[in-house]
Amino acid sequence: MFSVKWVVHRHEIQPVAVENSAIQDLDEVVESCQARFPEMRCKHDNTPPDGFLVFDSVGSEVRRWFGALSARQGALLRAAQRRWRNKESLSANG
């Protein structure tokens, strides 16, 4: 089992979010997190993570990844942020 800490570069000791993964293969965990990177930046838009750290079951860091958004991913992120905010305002209003 792996745990994933979504972090802002140079602030790795203060993760934005921490998740436990049921995926047993390290490469699959990394691929899954890379695919979810834009979503996590949208979800945490006040402090969007720049990447993630992967830890094994004994707490040792086994992989780290920091990414940049392409222009297309940036456009998708902005659209997702608008949807997320609309969803939050709808749920807050009732």
C-alpha cells in the first residue's frame, strides 16, 4: 500500500492533501496521480499542488513528481474550476 502527499514545491512538509492508495504497483500509482494532477489543482485552488510524493507502507519516500500544465491542460483546469465553483454554489444554496 502507498500513501500520496499532494504538495507545493519547496513546502513538502505541509501537504495540501494526503491519500492512501489501494493500488499495489508503484508505477500505476504514479500514472494515476499524474492523470489526476489537473483535478487536484482545481480541487485545491487556494493552494494548488505542484506535484506529489509517494510513500511506501513503512513511510519511506519512493517517488516524487512535479509537473507543469500544458496549455490544453490549463484550459481544461480553468473549465473544471468553473464547474467546481458552480457545483459548490449550488450545494451551498440548497
